[in-house]
Amino acid sequence: MHVVATAGHVDHGKSTLVRALTGMEPDRWAEERRRGMTIDLGFAWTTLPSGASVAFVDVPGHERFVPNMLAGIGPVPAAMIVVAADEGWKPQSAEHLAALDALGVRHGLLVVTRSDLAGPGSALADATARIAATSLGTVEAVAVSGHTGAGLDDLRAALDRLTAALPASDTTAPVRLWIDRAFTIRGAGTVVTGTLGAGLLRTGDELELTGAGPLRTGGDLKRGGAGRLRSDDDLRLSGPPRRVRVRGLQSLGAPAGEVAAVARVAVNLRGVDRDSVTRGAALLTPGRFRLTGLVDVRVHGDAVADLPATVTLHTGSAAVPVRVRPLGTDTARLRLGRPLPLRLGDRALLRDPGRHHVAGGVTVLDADPPTLGRRGAAAGRAADLTGMGATADPAGELRRRRLIRREDLLRLGVPADVEPVAGDWLADPAHWDELRRRLADEVARHATDHPLEPGAPLDALRHRLGLPDRALVEALVQPPLRLRDGRVTAGDPGVPAALAGAVRRAFADLTDRPFTAPEAHRLTELGLGTREVGAAVRAGLAVRLDGNVLLPPDTPTLAVRVLAALPQPFTLSEARRALDTTRRVAVPLLELLDRTGVTERLPDDRRRIRPAVGPQ
């Protein structure tokens, strides 16, 4: 299927032409048919001589309904520009063409209608020249009469040539279906419609449904009962996208198990209240889009310095107010009135509704731009944007962002076919190398500042390097750095000579009584305070028992040999005498042996060596 939008001034016969081509009535509302003027979007379809299907999005031509027109042409790849032979080029012809140019539409067809009322030559020549100066370039032109049918066969053939020249759609791309209509069908529930520009929809798919801003349906007109217009539905939805499931699909009025882009599609959503969906919302492939309220863009059209501070951004079927902050001669930062699912390379349109003026088009360069807090940051950002294009550049994005999760890069519209450095983290190679150098420096600095610690803690290093995840620190460790017990060291940590000497002296006077511990005052004399004792224990130079009792590291093993030689079971006093020590040492030493399963404490408080242990 192919989708083509109409464009042109009010009363130039757009709806009449669609009706003549399709045999369908594009004006859905009774108010539209009564007034003979399209107010909201209309939809119809037909089969071309080649057998290809084409669906038309018929847009209103009156200046009061330009927002509705923009919602219709936003997602559509081609346009049929309609100009009446008896009236020629008019103000809304110009505004519609400016909108197509701003959105970068490159495929179109000029149709001069009402050729039965006036010769088409003048209108055709004028319109062709105007169109040629836009993104559409030189287009084929056909003169027709919707009332007499003259030229319709030529138009059908021209539509065949137009649609055949359209680029193939990417059915593997993520879905972003901008919703242009939402309604309820009895027995089915909520149905939304839109133009599927890329991707593939299937019944049963799980999607994300975004919120939407106010829905304008035509100035101050009202929609009461069926076919009548009412005032704005002020539905300001906020919060993250909601997960929804596709209950059913229709395309060109027929049920479908799947619909591939490009296509007009109706989606029946399971368990969704009609009042929670309106024009400007979007259905998205989960995890592939980021709702953003801030974008940096390149502006095509009016000079950035001449843009009003507040304009309306039109993209897809959405229209939101934005505040403009000029950055460079053709770049700006837009702060959106509500978040939208925008990605790198998206085209959108800026319109000043007060002047009824299309200010120009914009191309999204960054949907997650950095803050501009310090002096000179805006000028620096403008310089960065000058070298940025609308085509995804994974290497360039990594250089700018340094570190980013794979999913976040995909949400920005950038391919993520890069090998992760840790988990799902991607890194710029130069930045990663610099982090490795900084890690080695931080480990060395920590060793100098804290000589008694067995390496730098991972979390401290993560903080010093400014990293968001300790897994990144672990991934940075490579020889000669080593990771052990949550700390990073430069090779074997080693033991400071002064500490080793102080511990040796502490035990030197006790060699003839190995189960006697140095007194606290002796440890203080030797400079073995709490930090030093802790370092000695971690280094394996000593074992510390409850009560700050410090013993040589092999003491528990020696104690087992002595106690195993006693008649079993034995009392605390018998153990103390055999070990030739005091209760200060004997009690915590036996408790250590109990905890480690070497000894077993019996109900009468005697102990025995467990049979599996025996003499060592």
C-alpha cells in the first residue's frame, strides 16, 4: 500500500477529487458535508491500474484548520498538491507547500482541478514553478475535472508512477504510529488510526502508548452527537508510556493479522479507555524510543535569530508549544511543552500560529542534549552542532557521550552494533583508555595515602572516576592491577616493612609461651593501633580474637594439636593449663575453635575435638 496526502487551498476541490478517484466520501462529519468544507482529516482508498493500493489522507484547506492539516501530512511520504484552474495559487496553497517543504517531503504530484471552468495552463505553470523551488523539486502535473471526470485516467496513471518511485519502507524498523484519530466501536473497544511509516504491526503485539496534549478539532466548532464537532478535549496526559496490547488490526477496511509499512492502519487496543487516547499520542515499539522534552535541532527556513520565543512544533500528528533558545546561526534548542518520542534525524515543522506563518522545518540533531549551565556553554554547544548531521553516527555519538547504555543509544535512534565494555555499557575507545590510565593513578594515590589498606575500594574508585556503575570499574582492571575482595591493587599489595617489623617485635618476647598475647600497652608502644592491627590481620601477619587479643597466625593450628592430646572431653581449666595461657586468651581462642567447627561444646560446658579433626 502507498499513502498520499492532499494539500491545497480551501474550495479547490481536494475532497471532490478524492471522491471521484475512490468512490468514497472522505468528509466524515455531517457538519463538513453541510458546509461543503473539510474541517478534520478524511480517509479513502482505491486500487490503481497497476494493482497497487493507494490511501488518501484528505486534509482541510481553510486557514483555521491548518493544525488539522499538519497532523495529516506529518507522517505521510508523498503529497498530491491541488490547485484550481479558475483561481490559481492562493494563500493556503502557499502555506501547505511551505509545510511540505519544511517537513522535507520529496515526492509529489500537481493536480490542476476545475479545468472545465478555466484553462489550466496559467495555474499549472505558476504552481509548477513554485513547487520546483521546494524539497519536492520538479513534479509531474495533471489537469482534471472532478465533476466531469476529464483527466482522471491520466491522474490514476500519474499516481501509479508517483507511488512506484517512492522509496521502499523499512519493515524491520521500530514502530512509531502517530495517532490521528481515536474512537470506540461497540463490542471491540477503543480503536486508533494512523499512517504507519515504518515497521510491522501484528495482532497480539505489545506496544507503548504515549500521552497526548489538547486535541483541537476545528476552532470553536462543537462536536456533539455523531458527525458533529465539539470543543477541545483538554486531555493532558503525563507520566511514562503505558504498555498496551494490539487486539486487532484493519487496513483499507479489512481485518489483517499483520500490517507492514507504509500503510493506513486501524489498531484495536485491548483494555484502553477511549478518553485516555487522542490525536498526537503515539504507539511505539517498547524500549526503542525516548520521550524527550528537550531537543537540539537544525533549523531550515527563517533565521534562528528571527524566530519568536514561543512557537508550535508539529511532528507526526502531534502539535506542542515550544520555547526556542538560539544557539548558532542555524541551530537552536527547543524546550517542549510536553515530551514527545523524538529521535536523531526526525523532521518537524515550526509554525507561528499568531501570524499563520510556517517558520520553517527542523531536523533533530540530539534528543538528549547536555545541560548548558556554565558561561560559554551555549557557544560551545553551537560549535558541536555545526559538525553534526541527521545521519546516525555511532562512533560520533560515543565520542560525545563517552559512556552510554546500549538501550539508551537505540532510543536516540543510533545503531548500537558496538561491543560493550561491561554489561550493556558502550564506551568511546579513547575515553575508555583514558579511564584505564586514571584508574592506575587513583590506585597508586590510594596506596600512598592509605599504606595499611590492601588496595582501593571499588566504590571509592567509581566515585573518583565519575562512573555510574561499579561494573565499569571492574571491567577497567587489567594487569598489573588486580581485583580482590572488592579492592583494586597494583599487583600483590605487599606489607609495609614497618608494620611487619612491629608485629614481629610484639611476638618476639613470647616465643617460649606461644599462646600468650601481647598486652595492650605493649601494642601501643610498638605503634600498633586499631588501623595497624587491622592491616596486620588482613595481611595474614596475625589473628585477632575477641577482646582485642592478638596472636601469631599459626596459633589456632598449634592449639588444636595440644588440645587433641588431652583426654576427651576437657574443661576450660584443663585447656588453659595445657596451653599455658590465661583466661583472657583461652576463652576467645576456644570460642574461635567452636565457631570454626574444630571443637564441640557439650551441654556440661566441656569440649572435645571433633573426630574428623584429630591431631594436626
